[in-house]
Amino acid sequence: MSQPALPLAIRLERCAKTFADGTRALEPLDLEIRSGETLVFLGPSGCGKTTTLRIIAGLEAPDEGGRVLFDGTDVTALPIERRNVGLVFQSYALFPNLDVRGNVAYGLRIRGVAPAERAARVDEVLAMMRIEALASRSIDQLSGGQRQRVALARALAVRPRALLLDEPLTALDAKLRDTLRLEIDALLRRLGITSIYVTHDQAEAMALGDRIVVMDHGRVAQVGAPREIYHAPASRFVADFIGTMNRLEGRVEAGRFLTGAGALGAPGLDQGAREVLFRPESVRLAEDAGELAGTVSAAFFLGDHTRLFVDCAGQQVVVECDGRREFARGASVRLALEPGTLVILREGT
Amino acid sequence: MRRRGPAFWCLLAFTLLVCAFLIVPVAMSMLAGVTVNYQSGLSSGLTLRWVAQVWEGYSDTIFRSMGIAVACLACTLVLGVPAAYALNRSQSVPARVIEELLVMPVAIPGLATAMALIVTYNTLGNFRTSWTFILVGHVLFTLPFMVRSVLAVMAAVDLKTLEEGAASLGAGFRQRFFSIVLPNCRPGILAGSLMVVTLSMGEFNMTWLLHTPLTKTLPVGLADAYASLRLEVGSAYTLVFFLMIVPLLVAIQLLARPVQLAGQGAPR
């Protein structure tokens, strides 16, 4: 039982999941999770992301023919208790019959670690999660954020080969979520542990993931680094699901894209294209040389910036601009698109 | 909150009245058990004679009832807790059907259940004349109470996820069952145990048919005493019943107390 020098690499081969009532939760999936990376499964509820995590953890078995490999070894038949993966749940799943220390020490006790070493290791993770002061509290005396820290400490105390987190921040309020997200990020970088993170929150996915797997209806819609997913979405679904996307209808003529509100330079656009996609931050307000003309239909001041909704000949364009300028409804504006920022979908969907 | 209106006093009076209506007969009955002559009232003096007479004539029924109650508790624990666990785990339709069917012995009149037992097992060796025959009836009747209360707690603490958490930390089935499942079901097991013991101790309906002259239980003996002996003796019997069951219930409560405290924690 020598510890491998590198963090765990995980491979899924044709892993599908059909539930007893015949629902197909996951279409056959092949996926490589690299040693030491943080991989985020992102998608709306019911997209199969939690099922995938549970298959990796060993809480669900894939359908016949699917295989899960840890560092090249087939662990498909191995139950969760023998896979040595840390699991963090949305509902924390802390043991109410044990106090904080008891919870964190649980895995070590099960493994038969001697009391002295056990205490030392528990202290170590309590300090790492900055919850030493809570050690003798009972679980129902803890706030949501504290509970999630205890849950993380408990999962890490046994030095798992990989850390699996199932929507760990969803039950927390927004401010706490941001704080804990930063902390989890720092923690995962420091530990260098292979981690798999499931969320429906794209901001969380962008911030934490080395790579993101966007899922939809049991299928992988796209796998890639956050920037790749954001700037080069593979499909209409990914483009719509991640961030805000503007869409203008029109047609291509002589290398330019013509819309009712003006024409855009469109290098690389397919001749038959009927629409163009671009992000709000790719558009800027132009004093007079703008390519598109429109009127302000709504303006939301958000502090650091203003989000403008501009009516471009019946089509709505969202623009992000400087927070200092005020806009009146109905005001005429001209918009210019930063060159080379059109989003081209790789597939024809 | 200091000033209380007439509505409060009216409600209080009504509550006390209802309490009195319920408690006075019990108190009267217990008092009758230590009165020399109930007809001539308390003026005839107090005595422990009737209690002694009950002890002499019926102490075997008291111990038998306690024995059956404890055995019944043991059976419902051994059968009921694993059954509740299995029902909690399984999401299948048969599991839900079984869960509903479990309540049937409570819904069906005890007389009918008793008759069914007698008709079926009358000829099975010495079973009919053994106290275990009564035990079987009691287990049948009390098992749903144990299963239901344990199931309720299992659902409330989300036992499935707790177990998944324990499993992810390396705990196998046995370890999970004893370190996570049982301790977290403790409140349900306690509530079920109290139910089972009290129901078994007081069960008359079914036991009336199941008993033989040599296997009388306390409630059966009590009916016997009221029917055939002086009212004072029957009342003394009730008093003894009370004195037996109250400490038993308190003891069960105490058994579970330290764990409950640890679970709930002192508020700060």
C-alpha cells in the first residue's frame, strides 16, 4: 500500500446510468480526469452531473459495460468504503451523534489509527480549516458555513486520493458562498489533490475549475478550460447556459453581417449564417462611428458598471459599460463590436 | 405577558376541569385500594391488607406481565429496527406495501387476531399453554409501533446520506450500522420501546383469549379480581399495576438520557 507519488488520475469508460424505473440519467460517458486537476461538472438540475460524481465515488454502479479506473486500476466493483475518496455533500451529512472532533476523527478511527496520531491529525486539519475553536461543539450548534468547514475537514482528515464535492456551497447564503469559494480554491491548490466539483452555479465553476464539463440531459455538452467554454462554446446550449449571450439575426453579404440596426464586420462567419453571438463586454458605446444603432430600453446601475439593454431594430442587445454615465430610457446610442469577438459555434446546432 | 385577560382564566378553569374529570376516578380507584371499607368511605381507615392480598394471589401475573413486556421489547427491537432500516433503504413499491401492511395488526380487533392465532397454532405441541403464545400476540400487535417510530427518525435525520458519508470515510456496513445508524436512531428506538412496553403491559383484548389459567397476565388478573373479589382488592391491584409500570417507564427514559443530551447539546 505505498502512496503513489502523483495525485490520482481517474478514467471513466462508457459509464452510463439507467435507474430502476427506466430513466436514463447518464448517457455513455468517456472522460479523463487528470492527476491533480480540479474538474467541475456544471449543468442544470437533472443533467447527470451528480450521478457522474456518485459513479466516481462508488455510490452508484454504472450500467453494464461501464468502467471506472483509478490510476489505471479498475475499481468499478469496489464499494465506496474501499475507494478512499473524500466526499462533501450539499447537506453536509455530519453525524449528529458526534461532536466536531468526533466527526473529523471518524475516518481515522475506522481505519484504526492510533489515538495519539489520530489526535495530531485531527488537530492539523482543524487548524487548516480554521475551526480549532469549534472542536468540542455539537453539530447543531454550528452555522451552515461552519458545518461545511467541518465536512471538508472530515473528508480531508483521512488523506483521500481524491476529493469529491457535491454542490458544497449551494445551501449557503451569497456572501458566505464567496468567502468559502475562495477558501476552497486556495485549499485545493495547496493540497494539489485531484478534485471533482459538482455545481449548477457557473460563477463557481469558472472560479474553481481547471477544466469544466458542461452537461445537459445526461450528455457532455463541452469539456474545456473556463476561458474556452466562455469564449468558444461548442453548442447553442453552452453559449446560453454560461454567462449572458447576445444574439442578432441577419444575413451575411460580402463579408459583412447585415442586421436591421447596421452591419458588422464578420470575418470567419459561415456564408449561410443567420445569426451572430457575442458577449455584453465585447460591445462598447461609440460616440458616432458605431456599427449598430439602437435606443436604450432599460439601464441597471450595478455599482461597478451599468448594464444597458439596447433595442436594436427590435432585437435586444445587452451592453456592459462604465458605471459613471447615466442613461435615460429612449436615448439613442451607437454600439461598436470589438474586432474578433464574435462567438462562432463549432457545431451547427 | 404579565396581564392575563378573562379568556386565559376561562381556559385554565376548563383545562383543570377536564383534568379533574380524568384524574379523579384514577385517584379514587387507587384510594379505594388502601381503604378498609370503600362503602363506608375513608372514615373506615387505611390499610395495606388488600395490597398484601393482591401480592399473595396475583404476584405471578405481575412478574409474568413484566417478563412478557421485556421479551416483547427484545423481539420488537431485534425484528423492528432491522425491518425499519430495510424499509428506509428500499424505495421499491413492495417496501411501501409492507410498510402499510405492518399496521394491520393495530387496525384489526385484538379478538380477531387472537382467534386467528388460536385456530392456527392450537395443536402445535405445548405452544398453546406456554407464555410465549401470548408473547407472539403481543409482538404482532406492538411491532408496528416500533417500526413506525424508528422509520420516522430515520427519515428525519436523512440516514441514507449519513451512511453515505460514513462509507466515504471507509466504514463498512457493520461499522456504519453500529457507529452511525443505531446512535442516530436512538430517539426513535426509545419512543418505540416506551410504546411497546406500555402496550404489552396493558394489553387485555387479545391476551384475554390467548391466556390459560396458568398464563394469566396482569390485566387479565385485574379483570378477574374486579369480577370475582371485593372492589377494594381490584383497586389495590390497580395501585400495584401503577407502582410497577411507572418506575419501568422512568427507567427506560433514563437509559436513553445521556445520549440524548449529547445529541442536543447545551444551548449557549
